[in-house]
Amino acid sequence: MRYVAFDVNRCVGCQICQLVCSGTWEKVFNPFKAKLRIEQTEWYGEFEAHICHNEDDPECVKVCPTGALYINEKTRIVRLKKDKCDGCGECVEACPYDAIFVHPEVIHVYKCDLCGGGKIQQCVEACPQDALSVKEVAS
Amino acid sequence: MKGYAGKITYVDLSSGKIWNDAVEEAFARKYLGGSGFATRVLFDRVPKGADPLGEMNAFILCTGPVSGTLAHGSGRGGIVTKSPLTDYFMDSYFGGEFAAALKQSGRDMLVILGKSSSPVFLFIDNDEVKLVPAEDLWGLSTKDVQDKIRERCGRYVSVVCCGPAGENLAPIACCISGRRAAGRGGTGAVLGSKNLKAIAVRGTKDVEVADIKGMIKFYHDKKENFLGLKALRELGTPFLVKFINEKGGLGTLNWQQESWEKAKNLYAEEFIQKHMLRSWACFACNMGGCTRVVRAISKSSTVTEGPEYETLFALGSNCGVDDRDKIIETDRLCDDYGIDTISYGGCIGFLMECYEKGLITKDDTGGIDFSFGNGDTLVQCTHLVAKREGIGNFIALGVKAMAEKIGRGAEKFACHIRGLEPPGHSARALKSMALGYAVSPRGGSHHDTRPGPEYQMDPEARAKTEGKAQIAYNTSNWAVIGDSMIVCHFCEGVYGVTLTENHVNLLKLVTGWDLSLKELTEIANRIHALKRSFNCREGLRRKDDRLPYRFMHERIPSGSSKGLGITPDELQRLLDEYYQLRGWDSEGIPTRETLNKLGLTDVEINA
């Protein structure tokens, strides 16, 4: 399992990760079109991150009725075929990390795929607090 | 048009009419955004002599071309209105994420006109705009009303609201968004006067810029500039308590002195070590959270965001209070009630000196002890101001009105500039700030002229008037462009404390425009001329560009700026120089020639 890990003690909630993510992959600034989400649920509370963990046998892939979500055999990362996704939301419900998002004006969902699984993850590079890092867990 | 949503929404609360105007490129190039856009609309919409708390005033929420983007410090939004505290132009800016939400809803600006006959809140859900009855929200604290609105409208809603102080039309009432304040000049009372409890926005649209790759690169290139601001990053604005105390410019005991032995109890390190829970950042700010959430140690266990430097000066040294818990409690109450901490601290400090000098007694205060240093008084009076009860009804009016009512020499130590209580940057220790306060469109604000350059000088250099008008001119040009782009003024560490190629480059990435530094300076001049024209139309003249009596007739008595001050003659010389730089006549009125040159041919001051 390879995923972007989050350090709750370092995050200050600036949303730069979401801006860089949408800026890089959607060519617009829109935190609601980012593939990860940082939220503060309580008034003076801590921040929590919603980021895909790329589990080996993920629920989202199992419940996806169109085959839009799949595991890339080489990188073992859960990827999305945008044109196959009809936005039914089954995966959103099934995700234990609340890490799959819908946008009201877009059909397909958004989820982290580690910037395609390459060496550089835009959010990790940009985070001014070093609150994000790539973590590899042996399965 | 990249960088802009391209739309201004108008809401007339009197008629219930809601309409949109397109933002034309010519208008955008002329006024840039934020403060520039809003000043033009205020000038056109609010006639001479309009009652700030009446139907004719406008309440304008603005964003700039940079809002909602990755640019450093782009999380700020602005409120522009006519002030019930000064009766002149006012703009007040606030952090958080509201500006990004408004931009993402597809609007550059929201203009509220008229007055609702019953309490309402405005809900903007992308394209949809509606007024919602708010009888059940009236009277709620700024925190509670935001919680309730989120329960009703969804969690991804950003809110600007007033508290009970605004509802009760206290001229020192502020607006709150999230936990950040648009503090100055009574914007909360303007909202209250319109029977408008809050504006809630949900925006999920894209913010498009001319060169997105370039912007991400710009972010990475400039990231280190912010990371280099070590003090601000690690300690937040409270690092200034020590810095300014050591400079000898920390307003203490209603500015009777400007350095304070007990200030060490208010140093940032004390809060970090004993009270801090966590840091918090505004939208798109990579400072690392210059705001800290802190908790009182005492039984109250009050949690608040802040207190920022200005609050520590106003409630702390200015009132002689070094009890951190009392300041934390008061800060939170001010936020909940929607009271500006700078004006509130200015008012309490002033009354404390009146009490010390015997001009008021317990008979006047309802039995409350107004001795300097009394932290309980600080806490207690927030309730009274919000409810406009007892002495609180008096405090709510601000220092200028209180001094006029008390009389008997009280005006000689009434510290305000055109009704606005000054922040914690000394007019006597920093000559450019002295001039800056005198000519500020807002009055006692540190966000027109900026104090940075003079803090770098030794007392001898600070004592001189030479070059200070130029500093005031240069820094206020950056400040007004910063307020129009809109970026946080703490970005001075990234972009510069005067206009630089950084501002030009950032605007090019966002809008695609090839503006030169000269053209950007002309826009700054234009917006300043328009703000000044608004005030001159209201009757402002050279005689009103003055400083508190104390600042001009008493020298700083102790500390490292001992002996510094500003004489009336020095101020007059600085005014002459500044007016000349701006192209204003000897009365401080922008000349016809200046207005025409800036493309403001339709601006009439004597209309």
C-alpha cells in the first residue's frame, strides 16, 4: 500500500494541497475538484485529512458497477477511468476514509492516485508544513 | 477575463430586488478589484451626507483578481462602507476563506443596499441568491449564528455576520467571518442597521487564471520568502509585543507611555508555552499558521483564536492589563459579540485615564472600578457594550464621542484619528505613521501607510521628517494595491513593502495583463484619489488631517524612543509634501487636473 500520509500535528488547514492538486490536474483552482480534502470539523478543532489509502483489496473497486475504478497492476494504485464513471456514488459510500469526492457540476468522482503513481506528488511538494508525505506499507 | 468571476451581484434589501452587473475589462483594468472596485461603487452609490446606519449606505463585500488562487495570502476578503464611527470612508479586511467562497460562487463583489424590514440573512448558493428570514438568528453570538447557518445550509458554507453589538448598532461593532474579524470602523453596526444578520456563501465553481503552471511555479519560487519570516511563522503576530516594546513604541496606559515593564507577560513566548493549542492558517497562506488557538489557564478555560498583536496592545498595555487569561476571555467575548478589540481597548484605556484623573467616578460607571490594570473591568464591559447597557452604552460610541461628552480637557488625551482609535504602531516613534494616520482614508488605521520601513531605522533616523512623506506614499500605494488584488499585508515579506515587480508578475500570471510598475502605481493613485474624493465630498479638509493632541504635544516620556514626538509644524510640512506627491491641493483636495489625469473625469467633489 502506497499513499499520501497526513500528520495531524503539522497541518494548519491552508488548503494549499487542494489548490495545487486541482491546479495541476484540472488546470483550475478549485478545492472541490481536488483529489484530497482537508477539513476542520469542530470550531477550534484539529484538521482531518481525507486521502485514499490505496488498499490492496479496496471496497470502492468492489462496489463500482461500471468498472471505472480499477487497480493498476504495475503500481498497485487505485485509478479512475473518468469516461467510464457515471457518478453513481457507490464508491463514495463505501470508502472507509471518506476519500472519494463528488462535485455538483461534474459527472465523475475525484480520488487521489498519487499523481499517477510517479515519483513526485504535487501536494507533498507544496505543503509548507511538511504535513504530507508518501508512505509505503507492506501488505 | 482571467482572474475575475466577471460578475457583481446587487441586493436591495428595501425592495428585495436582486440583480447582476457584468464586470467589463475596462473597469477591471482601471480599478483592479477589491478596494478599487468597491470604492468606485461606494462613491457612485452612497450620496454625500448619507447616514451610515441608514438606508442610503451600502455594505460591500469584495474579492480581488487574486482571491481564490494559490497566490500567497490570497484568503482575504474586504468590507467597504461608510463608517458609523468616523462618518467617512471605511474598508476593513478579514482572513479565512470567505473571499475564496464568494469568488467560487461566480462573483467578484456583492453590494448590499437598502434596509430589510425584518431580520434576514442572505444565502448565496452558487448562482442562486435568496433572502432568508432570520428572526430566530437575531441575538445569537457570531459563533452560534455560523453554526446554525451551517446546520441549515450545509457544511461548505462560508459566513460573514454581525454579533449582538452590531445588531444594537454599536459604532465599534465589527463583522466576523469564521473566527476572523473585519475589525475596524463599525462594519458590524452597518450590517445590523440593515437588519441583515449574515451573508452565507457556498461556491464550488472554478477560479481560472491566465497561467496556472506559472502560478504553481511562482508559489514554489516564493515559498521560501514566507518560510523565512521565522518570527511570524513560529510566534504569530504577538512576536511584535516584544519587538515594538523594545523599539519604544508600544502604546501603554492610553499612550501615556510607549514602553512597559509588564509587557513581558504578554510576549508571544508566554502564550506559546502556557496557552497554545494549535496554529491555524487562512486559505492559501503558507505562513504556517500565523494564528494560534489558545486556552485560558483559569477556571473559565476560555478558548480563543488570537489574541493578535493589536489585541494584546489594545486590551493589554493600553489598559495596563498584563493578565493573559483576562485578555483571552475578553478577546473571545469581543469575537462572540462582534466588537472591534482595537477600538474597544482604546475606549477602555481612555476611560481608565478619565477615572485616574477624576473626570469620571463610580457614579458614572455604574460602580465599576476603572483603575488601569483592572482585567475584570475589561471582561465585564464587553457584555454591557454588546447590550448597550449602562456604561457600555457610552463605551460603544468610541473615544471621540465619549471625549466630546465628558469634556473638561478629556479631548487632550482622547486618542483617535477622525474617530478611529489608533492601532499599536506609534505615531510619535514613527513619523511616516504619524502622517499616514493623519491622511488615512480610514483614520487611525495601520493598513494605509505601513510601519515596516521605519521599524528598521534607529531612533535618530526615525526622529527626522525628511523622506517620511515618500515612505508614507510608497507604502500606502502597496497597501491599496494589496487591498485590491486582494492579498494579506503580511505578504510584505513575499512581495515587498512597496510596489515591486513581484506584484506586476503575480498580476500577469493571474490576469495575463502586461501592466508596468508605473501603471500599477497609477492605479494606486487613482484609488487613493477616489477614496479621498469620497471623504472630501463629505466635507473633509486639511484641518481634519490631524493627530490626537497627546501625540503632537507630549513627547514619549521613557523607553528607547524617549523624547520622540511630532510637532504640529512637522505634521503640516509632511502634509504639504504628501499632498504634492498625490496631486492634491493645499486643502488636501484632489485637483481637477489630477482627477482628469487619472481618468476620474466624472468625479465631482463639490456636487
